[in-house]
Amino acid sequence: MNREAVIAEALDLLDEVGLDAVSTRKLAKRLNVEQPSLYWYFRTKKDLFTAMAEAAMEPHATAPLPTPGDDWRDWFAENTRSFRRTLLMRRDGARLHAGSTPTGDFDRIRRKMDFLVTSGVPERDAQMAMLAASRFTVGSVLEEQADTDPGDSADLPADMPVIDHESAFEAGLALILNGLAHSTGMQGVDWPQVRRPGGGKTH
């Protein structure tokens, strides 16, 4: 048993039982070890969850970085979509990630910021846009993963639009991008087509 094996098994446990039911006792049983032996790798349950969150982000954390020839709007949109896809790969992925600090990702974040600034986006706007997109994405996925019955819209008024989660996400992403483009005096992006019917409830 090594640290990576413990994290991988913990993520599999997460997918099976959900975040609230993950415990070091259950994890130790899956690994066929005594519970105290896990403390060799993680002093607290919070330390374990932090490591799980970092490992769960690997698909996004290893995605290609922007290159000088990329259009910053296209890159920004795809980077945000990649973050969303990665959160959705794990059960309760957004809850696991929320509040975590990507300590091993600072260099990549700086390079992304440098790309936006080099593309003509003011540094402060680039920082706030990246933060807004990140928090918007986590919130969107929290709603999506909490929606246990996406086909149930019986409690909505007849004139209330029903928008699926992906369409709602794309519309919100377009608003962030258009706002950023407007503040920099650049051209925005086309508004996405909203698909109906869907599952997500609008608020």
C-alpha cells in the first residue's frame, strides 16, 4: 500500500457511497488494513479529502496550456468547460473540490493569467474573470449533482422555462465572457442556443 493507492481507493469509495458516507473506517476495510495505518499517510480526514480533491482534478490539471496563437475567448471557454467536465467525473465532485486550494497548480494558473494579459486582457480583469468562472462552475455542478431527478418539473409553473444544466452553464459562461470582452473593448462571443426541454430548475 502507498499514498497513491490509498487516494485511488478513496475516490472509488466516493463514487460508490458519496461524500457524506466516506470514512477512514470504510476506506481501511476496503484496503484490508487497520484504520490507524491510514494516519501514516493522512493525519486527518481533511488531509485525505484535500488529497482526493487534488487527484480528482488531474484531468483538468494536465490539460494543454494555452499557446500564443490561441484566441483567448475560445481558450477561456474551453478551459472552463474542462473544469466542469472534470468536476462531473466524480460523484459529489463539486462538493469535494469546494474550498480546496490547488497548491500544486500555482505555476499553471500563473501561465494562464500571463496568456490572458498578453492577449490584451487587463491583469485585474483576468484575475476576477478566472475566479468568477471557477466559482460559477463549481456552483453549477453543485446544482447539477444535487439534482437527483432532473426530469421532474411538476412543481414549476406552466410558464416557467425548464433549462437543462449544460445549456444553463453555457449561457452563464457566455455572459462572463461577453462581460469580460466588453470591459476590454473586444468583441464578445455568440449567445448559445438554449435547448428545451431539460432538467435543471432555474432560480
